[in-house]
Amino acid sequence: MTDTPAIDRPARPNRPVYLDNQATTRCDPRVLAAMLPWFTEQYGNPHSVEHVVGRTAEAAVEKARGQVASLLGADVREVVFTSGATESNNIAIKGAARFAARYGPRGTDERKRIVTVATEHKCVLESVTDLKDEGFEPVFLPVGAGGLLDPAVLREALAVPTLLVSVMAVNNEIGVVQDIAALAAIAKAAGALFHTDLAQAMGKIPVDVTGWKVDLASVSGHKIYGPKGVGALFVRRRPRARVLPLFSGGGQERGLRSGTLPAPLVVGLGEACRLAAEEMDADTARIAELRDRLWEELRAHIPGVEINGSLEHRIAGNLNVTFPAETALAMLERMPDLCVSTGSACSSAEVEPSYVLRALGLTDDVAARTLRIGIGRFTSPADIDYAASALAAAHSGRHAPVGP
């Protein structure tokens, strides 16, 4: 606990102040408005194409597919709807591995390596780990102090024949942006498939899966101001990326993801992608200004505060901040009206220090003094001012101001 100058700010401007936009985003009211008719008046099954109600729902789903494809830089036939990025990641990684094991050409047995990065989302790390039980070799590459994968490290790893490489475009904790085009080129030159988790990248940075020459890519609706429970998987057509489905069913979504599509959620994802395509540049500029404003306030009032991860290669809305004295949990208890996160894996018994921060070389003590702050489309300047006040107060041992 340190004595730091207090910031003279009013109480919180809303209830509560939400700065955890890497965890999830508020559903944009325009997205909700687009979805509502498909819960009520237009309730058809999009796979019931024998009648007009079903065909109307099918048309809405295909319009949304085009909106997702447009934001991805993909062909509309390359978009498969799923329940979210976790499912998409599982289909991509396990599906590609199992297809190769079952149908791969001669020499596939030599390509049993699945290469990923130590800072990937848990669902990627665990998908790769699970494949060890099926005879595959998981390889987890380190990152540098800034959180980026060195292309030379990947190139060296691929000197051994490899089936698949998976690297996320934007890290969910520290917000750093990998050079996916360069990494994919290295993988392709080595004869490996390339998958990228775009959950934190879509709508925040320009994405071009065709130009990047990736084979598989995962998308989540609730990270881009869309609904929870829907996402997409990009599956390249030419040259074709082949994957096996995770479960059996009616063969919907080109046989890769059986089950009745939730038309309202799919429509919402499409609308969220449409809005992102139109507003990303303006959103990014405004959010970056708010981030810089908050960072300047924190540096002025909490000497010794530090940012984790590359500042140059970073999305606009992320700050991953280590405080010089107080633990993150102690600070969270003193500012119940400010929604930020530790980025740690929590259970009722303990809080495990972030494996992402450990991969950057941070000690457990430093990781325990770290908070993730996520600024988004609906963050206001008043929110930023309150957050600066709350964080400074909490770090000095005082409780943050509470609004009415």
C-alpha cells in the first residue's frame, strides 16, 4: 500500500462502470433490434426449406453468412456457423488432426506435431493437449517479453514435419497483435495447416483470412457487440482445408456442424459484423484516445505502474497493468463498482496466477498485482475518469467512491 495523490473526480457515472470488454461486450442495441423479429414473428427453422416460413429464415441466415464473410475477407461458402470461438477452435484443431489421421495421404504419419503458443486461449491449449491421447505430439512455443511469437522460433519448430500450427491473432489478456500473415506464410512453406483464433481480433483490427492465407479461423459473436452463443469457423475452400466434425447429426453447415441453427443469434452475429465493418476505424480511434487518457492518469497518480505486453503491437482497447504495491484482489474488493478482471483462472479455493503473464516471464508476485482493463464501444470519458479515480484510491488502500 502506498500513498498516492488522490484524483478529484465525481462518483461513478453509471451502475456499474464496465471495463472488461475482453471478457465480453454489451450487445449493441442495433444488434438486438435486428434479432428481435426472429424470436417472434419470423420463427421458422432455417433448414425447413419446404415452406415459406423456413425459406425466410434461411434467407436471413445466408445474409448473415455474407456479412460475416465480408468482415473476414472470405468467400461466403467458407463460413460455418457454430456456438462460438471455443467450439470453432475445437472443430478446427481436433477436426484437422482427425481428418489427417483417418484420410491423410502417404507420409501423414510423419506429421503428428501440433504446434501452438504458450499464451493461447485455454480452449486451444487444451484441444492440442487432448490430441496427445490420439497419438499426436503437442508443441507449445514460448513468446518474447512483449508477448509476441518470434517468427524464427516458429521456423525452427517447423524444421520437424508438422501437421497444424495454431496462433491467435490478438491475445485475450494482454491484447498484443501477432503478425498472422507472416506466421501463416512460414507454416505454409513448411507444409503445415495454419489456424488462427480471431475472437479478440474481429472488429478491432482489419482481418483478411484470404490474403493472410490461413486455412482455418475462429470467430465469436459476443466479443464484437453481438449475442452470446454464436460464432463461426472459416474453412478455406481453395486449397481445401479438410476437417472432421466433432459430432454426428443431420449434416447442417456443410456437414461440419450439425444441429438447427439459432436464426436470431446468427442474424445478430451478421449485424454485429456489418456494424464493425462500418465503424471499426472510428471506434478504434476513440477507444485508443480513452485508453491513452486512462494510462496517463494512472502513471501520474500511481508511480511505478507498468503495462504488460507490446505497446506498439496492441489493440486499442486493452491495458494489462501491474501495480507497484497492492494485489489485484485487494484492489478489486475496494472498488466494487468498477468491472475489471485479473485474467486469472479462479476457483472457490484459490486464484491461480495468469499463465499468460508467467509466459512473459513475470513472477507470481507480479502477476498477482496485475489487472486487465478492457475499453470498448460504449465506454465514455466519464467512465475513464471514474476508473482512474477508483484505481488510484484502491491502490492507496482507500475504497473507491460509490455512486447513488
